[in-house]
Amino acid sequence: MIPLTSKSKILKPCSEDELLRLISKELPSPDEDVVTGIGDDCAVIRGFGKSGTLELLKTDALVEGIHFARGTPLPLVGWKALCRPISDIAAMGGSPRHAMITVAAPSTWGVTEWRGLYRGIGKAARAFGVSIVGGETVRSPNPLFLSVSLNGEVRKTHLRLRSGAKPGDFICVTGKLGGSLRSGRHLRFQPRIAEGAWLASERGVTSMMDLSDGLGSDLPKLAKESLCSFRIATDSLPLHKGCSIKEALSDGEDYELLVTIRPQLWPGIQSRWAKASPDVALTPIGMMLPSGALATALPKGYDHLRP
Amino acid sequence: MIPLTSKSKILKPCSEDELLRLISKELPSPDEDVVTGIGDDCAVIRGFGKSGTLELLKTDALVEGIHFARGTPLPLVGWKALCRPISDIAAMGGSPRHAMITVAAPSTWGVTEWRGLYRGIGKAARAFGVSIVGGETVRSPNPLFLSVSLNGEVRKTHLRLRSGAKPGDFICVTGKLGGSLRSGRHLRFQPRIAEGAWLASERGVTSMMDLSDGLGSDLPKLAKESLCSFRIATDSLPLHKGCSIKEALSDGEDYELLVTIRPQLWPGIQSRWAKASPDVALTPIGMMLPSGALATALPKGYDHLRP
């Protein structure tokens, strides 16, 4: 990774974080209704929800050759395109509601392709109660590009941010990790909407985040937002069959939930979870530490802007 | 334009309307909160606004080579990218609020390019009171592609749809038409937010739409949604200097408002408008007719999907 400095007039790669700082300087301060803007799984807006709720806003892009291989069946591309931002809504404890879909498609596309793509989008929309309320289609000579924007709602008391973790909290993950790209799971995953809503209704859950870039990249982000360090027991990671610990840390695209839980409330949550979600594990993998404590060194996951 | 039939397995161009019908068949019905989904300037959502308001949702894409030429100064690209969906919010009588920006940028981009683009976006955000609350950046080998999703709010009583026009209503346009691309105006236009809000507060205004594809394309769409026909006096069109009537009808990218007004309330609106908006004309150009009446034949404007 080449650091980007303000002196550089030439064209260098930079990390998403560096780019975000650069961009933010050019933008006005968010208005008073913005509870959380750039930097969490979703933006959170006050006053735009039903009474007692907050609105969640998310946008997410899917690019052929980056997020799916050329030749991937289009219904799976559609499913993934909508389920990715749904997973972000899950990580806030919310319910997805209304989506707009922008598709830049090759100019050679006809009925079969459009129908295939929207069959997958429609399937995901039905599965998670999303209404498609708008969008745009553009012909393009380039690879397929989709951009989905999605809103959702969350009860004020259920909102969980990345910044809520405290030293001593247990770190847990839902499901299993690793091998998502290799196995094709990244095209068929189930966003953890029910699990996220359940966890958000538990007072002991202090923060949540969805695992899209890999635990090795995502946990440090959550820790940074919570002003904490962390320690994980890598041999306690719930692995998908055939996956190594390194793959569980850095493959990415798991779309599981990373959750922190107050230790004194963990026993009750653990036993209620077992009844509420018998088919999905909730596994403790470590503990949040005071900031300054040496964090477990983790291999990094995916950063779209890293060369 | 080659019609697309369901038998066609091969790859043919189709119009936006045809594609929309095809796509809609694959999607679930919108939920009960959706007042208007696909088909107006914005989607309109009930229950997601402050008390007495509705939420407006819009997404809009900008592609190098389609919406702006390669080499266009990036601050102007940023301005246009955000102002286009703001213009759609204006056409609903609303105020823009929160935006998310997705940028697929060439992998060669560095500080200067990102800063330039976001300077334009920031300028538009400040001018129209928009908070940028999220987005995504993707490196791409392809031309620059931006997708902006924007929400806004409108008082329930101020909402104006395309479908509200009645036979006998006067057809009016704000400002002047034609030559937007040639003059570069499409990169510097002022969305008619103040004018849209003013018009929407007038009981006599029955429908509104923003002119992006050209009056020749946009007026038939409004008429179709209102189940009306129309007649316009083409020699009454307010022309930008040096523009022909044909250009005013088909150049597109005017970003003016197309408005229908009850004839008996027109005199009052006309005189109040002159005081409220002394710098922007509101020009009557024709009349809505009962459906079935022969519409004025107009040259078509721009359809992104037409070959």
C-alpha cells in the first residue's frame, strides 16, 4: 500500500480510509438529523422513521471481475447484489425496506439476461421483505456494474453501532467463517436479518458489524470505532469445513455478524440464542481490551482500493 | 428502435419502458408504505418522513461518454451528478436531504482527481442543504461511473406526481429550453428546488416533472401517467438564445420543471410567480386534452437504451 500524501499530484493507489479523509474535507458537515454518517455499516437518520424508529441508509456496488467472476449465473449475481446491503442492515439490528437498483449492463444484453438478473433480485426481495421502488438501467461497453441503495428501519433502542463495544466485552461471531469465494457461498449467503434483530433486542449486545472484508480486517475497524483493542483465540474460530484459520481471518465475504456482548449478560444470551437460533452458532472468539493493549496480530482481508 | 419480444433469446436493444415491464414481472409487489414506486421522478414512501411528510427516494447514474464528455472538469461532473437527482426531488415539490455517492473511478486516479470530483459534489451539497452520509469507491479499468442515491422530504399536501394533470389544465415550463449540451449548461444548471417548492404550495398546480430527456419525450410521459393527451403551441416555447424549436423539444438536459395548472387558478399563480421568482420565467406552452384527442406530434428526446 502506497500512502497518499497531499503533495502527490500523480496518480497513486490509496486505502479506503485515506480516500475517505480526503473526500470528507470537501463536503459540508452532516445536518442534525444524521446520527451516524460515513463510517458504520449504514448511515443512521433521525426523524425519517416511524415514531420510535430510525432510518438506515446503505449503498453498495457489485462489479464483474471484482465481486463476481465473468460467467456467474445472473440470478446469483442479482441475489448477491441485494443481499450485501441487506447484511449491513442486519448488522445495525434493522429491517430492510425499500431498494433502488442501478445496472450498467453490456449493450449486448437481451431478455434472457435482464430476466435472469432480476429473478435473483426478486427472490432476495421476497425473502427479506424488500420493495424495489426505483433504479436505472444504462447500457455500457464495460463489465456488468450494479449499485444498490437500500433503506431500512430500526427501533431506536435496538440500534447497534460499531462504536458500542467496551473493554471486557466478549467478541462473538454468528455461523462459520472462511472459504466463501472458493465454495461459491458468497453468491448464495443468507443475510443474518433475523439473527441481527434478535441480538439487537438483547440489552447485553453492545456492538455489531457484518463480516464482509474478513474478520482480520473487520474486527480492527470495530475496535477502532469503539476505541478499544482486542484479543482473539484464533483456534476458537468457527471454521467452514476444509478452511484454515488464516482463511477464516482473511478470505472475506462471510456475511456473518461480528458481535460484542457484556460478559455478565453472556450466559443468559447464550442459552436464549440456542433456543432462538438452533441452526446458527454464536461462538465466542475473544475479548475486547482497553485501548493501548496489544491487539492480536491478524492477516488483513480485502480493501477494494489496495492495488 | 427494435421491439423486444418475449420470444427473443438473442440480444436486442429495447426501450426503457419495455425493459421496465420485463423487470417488474420478476419483482414482488411493493409494500403498503410505497405511495409511488417505479415510474415517477422519485419513489414516494409513507411513514418514513416526519409527521405530515412523505419520504422521496431517487437514484441516478452518470457515465463518462454518455452524460459528460471525457476531459470534463471533475468539479463540474460532481456538481451535475448530485444536481440531477436534486432536480427530481424539485419536481415532486420536495427538499433534498441525504445522499450516498458511489464512484467507480479509473485506477489511475489520485488526490487531484478525487478532490476535484468531491469539490463539485460538496458545492452542490452546500447549495441545496444535502448531507452526504455514505457511499462507496471502486477502482475500475473503465470510464468514470457515478451513482447517486438521494432522499428528500415533502409535505403530504405538497406532493405533486406526474399523474395529477386533468384535461383543460395549462401546460407550463420554468426557464428556457434547448442547447443544454452544446452550451455546457448541463454541467452548471441550477435545480429548481425553490421554484418546485413554491409551485407545490399552490393548490392550482396539478402535476410536475423535471425535463431531463427533452420536452418531446417528457411531456408524453406525463400525459400518459395522467391519462390525458395534450396540445402545445411550439412557437410559444421559451427558447435559449440561438436554439430552434426542435432543439428545445429534443435536446434534453434542460432540468427545468414541466408543470400543469388549473386554468381558473392560473391568473393568480401567474401574478404571484412574477413576484416570487422574478428571474425565472413560467411560460404557458399548451393545454392538456382528454385522452384520445390527437396529441401534438413531437420529436423524441433521449432514451438511454435506444441504440
